Amino acid sequence: MPDQNEQLQRGLAPRIVVRLADENGVLRMAASRLLTRLIELEAEGRQRIDIAITGGSDGIEMLRLVGLNPLVDSVDWSRVHMWWGDERFVPANDPDRNALQARHALLDMLVAQKGLPESNIHEIPADPRSATERNQASAEDDARAVNEAAVKFQQMLLQELGNMNGEPRMDIAWWGVGPDAHFASLMPGLPQITITDPSQLTCGVTNSPNMPPLRVSMTVPMIQRSLETWVIASGEKKRDALSKALGNFDDPQAPITFAAGRKSTLWMVDVAAAPRS
Ligand SMILES: O=C(O)C(O)[C@@H](O)[C@H](O)[C@H](O)COP(=O)(O)O
């Protein structure tokens, strides 16, 4: 089984695992850290900061906590660009959509009150088909639709963030962990987790065992270009996943083990999620 040395040799930062005793602390810590890092990067003179949001209950709750943190007023949001690491491929107004949930939890407020330009929000394309078209679609139709969205997502990344020479990349990307140890929409045992072609930044997923089955995701090569990569895991339902993932690297049966960044790799887990030693 690959160990951490292989990640280090590929230029990735060593994994630091912070275990918090406070059961609700991880999401608050991640929210504060996001705001603090944005303030620091802006103080260093950065005019543009690209971040990747994640979906799921932890990811959305973290966004809500960002909005409640008083540091939210110290960020110049006009310099911040929002992306998604993955998206459920559903219509734009479907409540399952990560972008819609993120807008309700935080982004609508940032646009309305804190100066985040709507044009800085880069949503992964939604399923454009009508309910009838979706109901009548064959597996091939679904695959075509989801792959088209993945291609558009890749084009958006390239148009906004440049060529393939180490770009495009996120400054900060954070990820939740599924109970099966997936992250993004990269599920254990599905072929997308094994994509290593550095020119493939995104992929479509047609048979996710977690609902909904159609998804669009960043690939591992894109994810591992991020400068800072964080993993957030809170609560007992994450314990099995972390038992498989802590001390483990690049394991397709535990996709979260691929979550690493070039400058820092920080996993924040709470006492309920951490396996008992
Ligand atoms: O769209 C999604 O579902 C995700 O991006 C997914 O990878 C999520 O982050 C994990 O499944 C954790 O989700 P929970 O925090 O809800 O367990």
C-alpha cells in the first residue's frame, strides 16, 4: 500500500491531522480558518483568491458558520472566487444541488451584503433537461449529459484560470468525507478515482451509490494542484471512514486518502469522528 512518501515525492505537502476534543469544533475551526486565510492572502497583496466549496452536511454547515463569524466583515469579498469541487447533476433549482444549498447558507448573503460579485461565483453546470427528458433518458443519454457538463466545467476552469502549466488550481479547497470514505464525487471502487491524466481536470459520474447517481467532480490531478487542501470530518458517522483513511494514502477504496495540497494538507477531525485508539 502506498505510504506518504509517494505523495511527498510528487510535491504534495505532508498531512497534518488536528484532532479536536470539542465535538462541534471542527466546522467552527474550519470556518474561522477560511476567513483568516482570506484576510492573510489579501494582506499579502493577492488580488484574486480561488476557493473550492464542498457539499454535504458538514460542508454546508461550515458555510453557514462563515456567515455568522464576525471576521466575515474583514474580508474583501470582491477578490474571492467560488468554485465547487463537485456537484450533484440535477436541475438548477433542485434542493439537492450543492450550489443552491451554498447560496442559501452563505453566498446569497455575501452577494447582497458583503460585496461578493455574482460574476465571481462559478457554478458547475446544472442538468438542463426537462423532467420528461430526464425520465425518458437512457443510460447513454445520462452519460452524455453528465459528461458534457464535466467538459464545460473543465473549459470554465481553463478560461478563468489559465493554461495547463500547473494551472488551473485552487488556492484553498476543502472536502467533506462520506461514511464510505469518498470525497468530492469520487466513490470507492469507481473508475474516476483512478484518473491520473494531468490534463483531465474534471469527470462525470453516472452510477454514484450515494444519491443522486449523476454527478460532476474535479479529478484527483485537479484536486492535488490546490495549494491548500483541508479535510473536515465531524461526528460519529465519519468514524469508519477515518479508520480506513488515517495513516493511509492514495487508496482507491478510501478515496479521501488522495486529499492533499501542494503547500499544506490539513485534516480537521473531532473526537466523535476520530477512531478510538
Ligand atoms: O455533494 C456531496 O455530497 C459531496 O461533495 C460529498 O463529497 C460530501 O462532502 C460528503 O459526502 C460528505 O457529506 P456529509 O457531510 O453530508 O456526510
